[in-house]
Amino acid sequence: MPLRETDPDFESELREKVKAALNAKFGVFEYDLPLPLLLVDEYAEKPLPCHEPAEETIAISAHMSVRIRTFYEQIAAAYNGIEDPPASIGIKLEIQPQNFDPEVPACHHRRYHSRRLQLHDPETLPDLPFVSSLAIRSRAYGGVENATDIRPLSPLVPLQCLVHLPAVQEWNAPWLWERPMPASMPSRVMREHYTWPWEGPLRDARHEFGAAIMDQEKHLCGKRIPASLTRAALHFWPFFSLPMHDQSVARPNLIHPADKDPVSVGLCKLGAQLSLFDVRAVVTSDLFPSPEAPTDQQWSQMRRFRLEFHSLRPDGRWYFVGPGGEDPHDSEQGGYKISDTEHYPRETDTDEEMDLDAEYDDNPDDEYDLDLDMFRTEPCRERIEPLLAAFATSLTRDNMPSLEDAEIFTHLWWRPSDDREVEEYGLPMKKGHRWGVKFIAGRGSKKQKKDGDAAAAAPTPPVVQWQVGEWRPSEEVMSLRLEEVGIAEYSGRRPGSQACALAGRLHALYHRVA
């Protein structure tokens, strides 16, 4: 197999690094985990194949697994071997990109990965009762939008690491290796062929995550997520300052064959033990607990909640449409079904792929082939309002007595293709627009009185900030929470007379944000 380790003495190197970190009283132990080099020799008897075979993915998973296990073992040995160890430490794993020797291969198939690396024998990890935080991420040399040379991990990997930290308080996942949308590359072959995020592994990873949260002992080495975990930042896709996504392409149904989105259901259960919860994910309204759910399923510990939701739903439909109602490929049944044969990475070239390779060789960087189409700026009421309603009804004081603030938002972009007739709209959104709702709990007077500040002694009422431009929720959605909280703030123009009448009864405040 064309692999070569770059760290043959990793065990002794880790031992020294961990000891040095403890002696220096570092609060966080960091490990940059290198992947083995892929050897590129087109004159070899068995040159590197264009498509990665499954056994190669398994071998790289084994390489990663033994280093994670050694990292845990060396931390345990070093911590137990010193006289005055710190009360707690954090650990951070950073998986390095795939590198090649002596140079990158000519075939682009090798630069983009959809198969997930797995943690082998996770039950053999030692427990580390002195670790208070966990972070696992992948390092990107370039932009993360097309994930060049990044090997995604199964979402089970951080969970399997987490359950061996019985006193962990915080879990930080800057990127859980999702790519909900294809990358926008100048070349059609690069967009639709080489860099394409395969639907099958994406769907399977989401179902793995949900199943692991819902039945933890079955999927997580007979263990459960420690009850000590109270803070989590889970970002399923990375931050894009300016996403370059074609919103006109058809997307798959990532929920089927389940009845509910596994990620949303799993996050809902996880939220029941958290006080701080920061989520960036493709979700449905099943993320939020129903007010009628049992007490142990409520987010009774929640103090601060933040959700950045994708404008794409996991069933392949969209929360937003074009300003004229444009919604290509939409269907009541959701996106297209994922096939076990068509939507997984291949190990050999098909005749079609060989033709595509030839097309790219003839025209590798055709900038005129790209016509970006980001046009979804209008909320689809029948899809967005159930999400907003679920968010609103989950905020009851009985179920979230400690809540300080909660928000749900997405980012909208206006960069339509040349084929779209848009002169009549003239939307000033080239830099994007943050669209969402934020709830800020009211403050009672007891705390301020203790501080002796008479001016701040008066209680302040709760506030709901609707950052939704000119769009307005229905009165039914408005009444779910605003009747209780008392004050509403809008970003955008004044709503119509009917909504004004409702807001007037609630002493609403309206203002335009410049």
C-alpha cells in the first residue's frame, strides 16, 4: 500500500511533549496528528490508483486510531506520574491534511475525500477523569469550502473520545466535517465530479450521529456522555465569510429512510443537559423540545442558546425561495433519494468518468463555465414558520427557567445568476444579511438591588428581536411568545396595520436598522 509514516517514533515524541506540557502547566494539551504520506510514483509497478480503495481508508483510520489511543495513554501516564498535577486540563486534537510524496498526484480524485475515518477499538481508550474540555478539528491549508486534502472523520470519533472523559465540561467541534452544498469551482468537471460531496457518506454520518446520541450505550463503547458536560459548540459545517454556493442545484433527502432528522433529534436530546449550546447545522423543528415533553427531555439547564441554521433543510427542500417564489427542483417528497450504488465514492473509473477526465484535461480552468446563483432571500412561510414556532414554544419559563438569551438565525445572500431576471428587485445584499430571531430574557430587580445600584434596580422586560427585514411572521407565530414577553423589536420597515395592532397591544417597539 503506497503509504509512509512521517512520525515512526510518535510514541516517544508524544511522551516527551505531554511531560513538557504538564511541567509548563499548560492548560490545554495539543496534538497535531499527522496522516501518512501517500506515495506518488507513476512509474512504480503498482502506481497510486486514481480512486482510493476502501482498504486504504481503513489503513489510514488505523493510523489515526493508534495515535489517538497513544495520546490518551501518555496523558494518563504523565498526569499520574507527577506530584502536584493541575486540577484539570483540556485536550485538543488537530488532524493534519493529507500530504503526498514527492508531489500531488495528477488525478484530482485523490485531493477530495468523502469517506469518513473511523476510530478503531474505541473501548480501549483509557478514562481521563481530570480532563475538562475536548476539541477535535481538521486543519485546512487553504479554504475549507472544497475541503481540499481534508479527510473527514466520522461524527462518532469525537463522541467516542468524549465518553472516556468522565469529568468533561466542554466539547468544542469547530467543524463536524459536513459539506451541505457542493463547492463552486470555475470548472464544471471540478464542481460536479472531483470535488462533489458524495451524498451517501453525508447521509450515513448524520444518521450515525443521531443514533449515537439517542442510544449511547449501544454506539459509544457501553458508556454514556458524561453528565458533567454542560457546554457544547457543535458546528457541522465551517464558517464561510462569503459562501459560494449554487442554490439552484437539486439536493438529496438526508432524512430518508428515517421519519425525523437524526441530527435534529440527537441535538434535542443533548441539549437537555447543557447550559450553553452553540449550534451550526442543517436542522428541522425537531431540534427543539416540545413543551409537552417529559421533564427530563426539557432544556431546563439552558442559559444561552445559539443556532445558525442552514437555509437548506435536511430533507432537500429550502426554508427560503427567490423573491418571486422561485424554487427549482422543489417537491413535496423532498430531495432526491440516495442510492446505495450511485451516491457513494467509487473505486474504479466508469466510462462516464473517463470522458469527464478528458473534458477537464482539455479545459481545466474555464472561468466562463461558472454562473453562481444565490437567490434565496424570501422566507417560505409554510416551511420557516414551523421552525420559528418550535423555537418560540420551547422558551417557556417553566421549561427554561434559567434562560438568559436564545437566538436562531441564518445568512442570506443575493448574487443571482445572469439568467435570472432580477432588475425589478434591486436587493442591497451583496454583503449578505443576517436573518433571524433573538430572545433576551428580562432581568428581575433582586440581583441589581444586591449590587446597590438604585438606577438599575428596576426590572427590565424580556425582548424579542425580529431581524427579518420586511417579512413578518403570522399572528399565530407572534402570539406564541410575544404575548408573554411584552416587547418586540423589528429590523426593517413598519409592518402592516394588522400586525401593528397586535404589536401595539404588546407595547411593541419598531425601528429601522441602517
